[in-house]
Amino acid sequence: QLPVILVVGVKLGCINHAMLTAQAIQHAGLTLAGWVANDVTPPGKRHAEYMTTLTRMIPAPLLGEIPWLAENPENAA
């Protein structure tokens, strides 16, 4: 079995969703290798708080963060 990488959409509700998903991964007997933060919305007032809490509570290392892009880079000229 391959280890799992959890991708978390950083937005309202992400902490609960990430914790339930991490728990489900562990209950399935899988290894949670790490997690990636995906900034699916522009970072708001709570972004740093979400990241701190997720880093503290997810039982695996943060592997990276995908930043919010205001527009599709392929369309930017």
C-alpha cells in the first residue's frame, strides 16, 4: 500500500474536514505521509490561524503550500 498525501483546501471548515479525513486514513490502516495546503481562496484574516492549527493538529508533516492565483497563469499575458 502506498502512503497517502492529504490535500487541504484552506478555507472556512478546513480544520474539521482535514481532521476527519486524517482520522479516516488512519482507521483504514493507511499511512499519512504528509499534507499539502491548497489556498483555494485569497488568504483572509484567518489564513495564518488555519495554517497554525492544521500544522499542530494533523499527525503528519506539512509538505508544502500551493498559493492562491488570482487568475489562470496560462491566460495572463
